[in-house]
Amino acid sequence: MAAPVLPLQQVKLASLPSTRLTPEQQYWRTFKNPLLIPSPANGPVNLITQPSIPSSAAAFPSLTQPPDVFTVTTGARVQIYSIRTRKLLRTITRFDDTVRGTDVRPDGRVLVTGDDTGTVQVFDVGSRAILKTWKEHKQPVWVTKFSPSDPTSVLSASDDRTVRLWDLPAESSVRTFVGHTDYVRSGAYMPGSMASSGLLVSGSYDRTVRIWDPRVESRAAMTFKMAAPIESVLPMPAGTTVLAAADNKIAVLDIVAGKPLHMIQNHQKTVTSLALASNGERLLSGALDGHMKVFETTGWNAVSGSKYPSPILSLRVITSGMAHEDKHIAVGMQSGLLSIKTRLSGQQKIKERERQKEMAALLEGKLEEHDRQVAKKQKLRGSGWDKRLRGRDFIGEGVDIVIEGQDSKRRKKEQPWENDLRKGRYSVALDQVLASNDKNAQLTLLTALRHRSALRTSLKGRDEVTLQPVLQWIYKHIREPRLVDLSVEIAMNLLDTYSGNLGQSAQIDKQVERLHRRVRDEVEMAQHAYQTKGMLDMLKAS
């Protein structure tokens, strides 16, 4: 029995370096539909916050769903937005000066603020009524935060160089931490394993990051010295690592080992804001250079980024749902502009894709044709479309026996040049593929001729007309690194065969001369590349 005729294995070129987006870049580019909101008084957007995640369910037993709010602080006002609709719900303006610190309690019912007068105030989110006022700070208060484990505990940090703890029922601060020698502009409660002990972290313009223990009356429990004033501190969810932004660098500080782990240096200007995303697996940073950068928290490598038109002062990844999935990226800028980008999912993606198609048809003047296609598609589908498609991907249970059909019936039809190659008509096969624009077919045939030592045979017996396509193919591909070896071998066989006939055809002589110039240019380029490599090697060695 004769062996079956199998199709020729198609040859494919090695892939070039990919220009496609990485999965990380694709993820962050799903944050679209930007909403740009100018500040009412054109003041800078100083802070964007969202209620923190409770450290335990027992701390807030009445909380069943995360609050649907986030706050934006600009000038002497605090704006409260809905996470679901991105619409402004209410505005609190009962302040005498610029508001610096804002935080909403994890249950979303109470809000605490600090302003440039040194006043710390507590508001009811629903009625906007003032519940508490403290005036112990002597200078602007830049940080106010609710504890994630105690609904009545509040932290504040001020330019008077102190960090204070407050209890909502009390009329004065319950603890005052003294140790910083300059403005304290950032602070937070330590989460994770440190939450039960009530540890605090603060960053100051005295170039130190300090860990405070409320159970200890003396100085700070731990101090890290930095090379520049601290603009922002951010504890990691595990509670054993703290991120500190100083100048254009971000330091990764290990609380357990008591030393820095890593230094991130990807910004050109001062880093002003830090935020976590993807449940603590990604770090976002905003800086005065207008860049927002995304880092993975394993090796601290930059994985994505974007540019904004103004210096970034505040940054927050707004999450939603019990799983705390990333929903919005909110960025506040020096120009007073608030940018909110939303991640589309499910039906929203489909609607957005249809909207883009409709807009493209409108711009091209083909809106009526687009509407007809949409109407036709909807008419064809009808209400039973999903039922018609049900089961089309079913491939049988594991116990089913699938009997394959005959290969001869499913075999792809043989191309004419493949038939000529199989029957030894090499010149005819070569003429056919060179006449087509199928680069893969050309490469497959030439590689097959090379493997069969039939290149010289396929090039023999040609006249002026049939020789020109071969010379054109060599001229076109001899500069391509992936095809240079094959092109050189074909050219050498061609010159060996027809060197005695040069000078008989002006057209052939012209093409050979053109090929010679291209080869000479490539040789010169290779020499320059080696010279450059040598200079770089010398610089590296020195």
C-alpha cells in the first residue's frame, strides 16, 4: 500500500520582539471612561480617601456591606461621592480654613477632618452635623484617621510636631506622641498583625519615619532615618512593611528586621501620594512630575504607568464590594482637577464597544448602514438565539467513543506549487510562489528546495524574464536578519550558474548592480555596529 501524501509542513519565521501590551498594561488600560471634575474654587485636590477595611468583624458588627462613598478634599470643603455612580452626594463646608486631613469611619457613618487652624472635627455623614471639636493642635493638622479596630479611636498629626490619639467620648486627647523635630505630614494605623497592639506610624519633614506604641510612654518604638523629608507613609496589609515617600524615592522599610529592604527610584520629582491596589499586590504612586506609576509588591518592579496634565497631589484606588475589587482610579491634581477612571466589566464592556463602533460609523458618514446592520442582527437573533446556540460546543462525555472520519476527506486541498514540487518540477513551483504575495509559501518552498539540495536545479535554464523575480526576491530579503542565510545561499547559486552570462541583458545587469550596492551598504553597517560595540565594551570595562 502506498504511503499517503501529506501536506508540506509550513515554515514560519521566528517572531520578532513583541509590541503587544503586557497583561499588566492591559489590566490598567481597562480603567477608561475618565470623568474630569474641576474644583469649585479652583483649589488643589489635597486628599482622596475611602473608608478603611475593618480589622475584624467584631469591631463593627452592624457593617454588612462596605460603604458606597469616597471623599475628596479641596480647599475649605470635603466632597462625598458615590462609588457606584461617581456622582456628588453631599458637600461639607463648615470650615474656617483649608482642610488637610479627612477620613471616613469603616462603617461610613462618621467623618473626621483636620484643617489649617489646627482644629479636628467629627461630622455625621448623613446630616453633616458637627459631633465633636478638638482644638489642642497649635498648627495645621495634615492627618486624621479612624482606627480600623476601634470605632471611637482617632489619630491626628500636625505641623506642631506632635501625633495625638483621641477618643470620641473624651474632651481632650488621650495620648500625645512627642519626638519629631519638624512638621508631621503623614501617619496611619498599622494593619495586620500589628493592629491588635494599636501601633502607629508617622512620617515627618525631619526625615524620619517613626513607629509609636500607645502602651509605651517613652520615645518612639522604632525610628528610620531617610535622606529627604517624608511626604507620605503607607503600611502594607500584613503590617510588617511600611512604604515611605521621600523626595523622588520610595523606601520599603521592614519593621521586623528594622532596616530598609528596597529603594524605588522611578520618578523624576517628589512623590506626593501612595496607594495600594489589587488587595495589596500592587503599589501606585503619584508625583509632581505628573506621572502615576504601578509597581508589583514582590520585586517592586514598575509594571505600568500613565501621565497626567498636572502635578499629582493625591491618589487613591477606590474598591467596591465585599471582595474589594478595584473599581476607580481617582487622581487629584495641583490644577484643581479631579480625574476618575472606571474599570469596565461585563455588559459595560459590550456597551462601550458598541458605542465606539457607532461613533466610528458616524465620523465616517456610515451611520445608516451601521443602524441597518444592528437591526438586522437583532432581527436574526430574536428571543431564542441563546437556545439555538446551546450545546454547540458539546464534545461528548468521557465515556463516549468518537470515530474519526477518513483523513482523505478532511485533508486540505494541495496547492499547485506543492503538486509541482512533489513531482520534481522545481522551476515551475518556484515561479508560482514568486508570482504570489504569500511570504510563508515562498519561505516554505525555498526551505524545502534547500533541504532537498534542489536550489541549483530550480535556478537553471532561466531566461531574462524568469530570472528577474528571483533577483527581486533576493534584493528584498537580504537585509532581513531572519532570511539573510537563505538569501545569500540563493544568490551564490544564482551567480555561479549565470556569471558567464552577465553583460548580455541590460535589465539583469542593472538588478545585479543594485544587489551589489545593497550588500555593500549592509557590510558597512555591520562594520559600524562592531565599532560601536567595541567602544561600548571599552566604556563598560573602564
